[in-house]
Amino acid sequence: MTLAEALKIIKLDSTATLEIIKKTYREMIFKYHPDRNEHGEQITKLINGAYEFLKENADKIKEVKFEDDKEIS
């Protein structure tokens, strides 16, 4: 999984902070919980995988933001 794929699964872009990622993750897990959604088990596994990837690679998210800022300046 790449950073872009993980952010796409969580439905965010590279400007998202870790707090926003965590909040969005919780909202999506609630929305797609298997008790509420017939295909929820598959979807929540995908969301969990993306969230774990983003947590483990939090420093890369910061680097991407820094590089984006450099390009704008």
C-alpha cells in the first residue's frame, strides 16, 4: 500500500493532519461497522489497514506536507 492509496481509502488528501486522519477513521469505522453495513467487514478491514499504514508512516506524511510547502513558495 502506498501513502496515496491509504489516504484515498480514508478519503483524505496529503494536507490532513494526524488528528484529522484519526477523526475521519473513527467516523468511517462507525459508518461501515459490520452491524450497520452488509459489506462492512470487508470495508472495515480495508479502512483499518489504511489507518495502520498511515499511523506507521506518520513521518512520511509530514515530509510530503513539507515538500508541498516548498513547491508553493
